[in-house]
Amino acid sequence: MNLTNQLLNEIEAFLGRTGMAATTFGQKAILNSKLVDRLRKGGTVTLETAETIRSFMAEKKTHVRRSPRKGNAQAAAA
């Protein structure tokens, strides 16, 4: 497994644990909402960018997956 695939696997696991959307992840991690899509299509990142991404994931370890609340949908519709 190459380093890019390893990074992508780490990102996919993070997304699964947190419920964060891939576009949101890219935007928050490196200000690029297309990051995960590019990696999924075989793109690469620099070692510096990979370190930034891993640091972001490490900082967000405590992020808890939240399910939508009924009240929020009703309040938004009002």
C-alpha cells in the first residue's frame, strides 16, 4: 500500500467515525473541499499537506457523530 492510499484509508476511517462529510473534511483540514474526491480518484498530496491533514484528524479525535434532531428540522422549516 502506498502512502497516499494509507492516508486515504485514515481519512475514510475518520469520516466513518465522525460522520463528517468528505467536502467538509477537506475544507476544514486544508481549505480544499475537493481533497477527498481527488484522493479517491488517485490524486496525491505533499508530505507537508499529509501532516496537516493528520494533525487536523488528531485534534478532532473527540468529535462525536451526531444524529439530526427532530426539533432542528422543524425550527428550520418555520
